[in-house]
Amino acid sequence: MLHVFTCYADVVPTQNLTIKLPVETVRKAKVVAAERGTSISALVVEKIDELVGEDAEYQAARRRALEWLKQGWHLGGR
């Protein structure tokens, strides 16, 4: 998944983002990033991409469900 970030940064324009995190969170993130051989930035990109993707999938499923409700279902009654 982290390889996506490398390609992603080369293909899509990027923008810097400044965030404030608790010191302990940054310390733990550095450890996780080091264990995975990546950067904190790459970890953040990965998680935000996951979140955005999940939201897009949810919205698409919601639209489909609402369309099905509009159509109605014949349940065999008269």
C-alpha cells in the first residue's frame, strides 16, 4: 500500500498540510513508520486515502439503496 504513495506523489500534484498532534502520538508514529520503512507523511496519506475511499463507497451504497427504495419491491401480495 505504501508503494501507492510513491507513485501517487509522482502522478498527482501534492500540497503541504500542517497539523498539530500530541507529542506522544508523534513519537509512536515515528516508531510505526520506522518499523514499516516509511515516513509519517506516507502513513497519514495511506490512512486518509482509506477514509476517503470508505466514505465514497458508503455514499455509493447509500445512493443505490435509496434508488431501490424509490422503485419499491413487489413482495407477492395483491
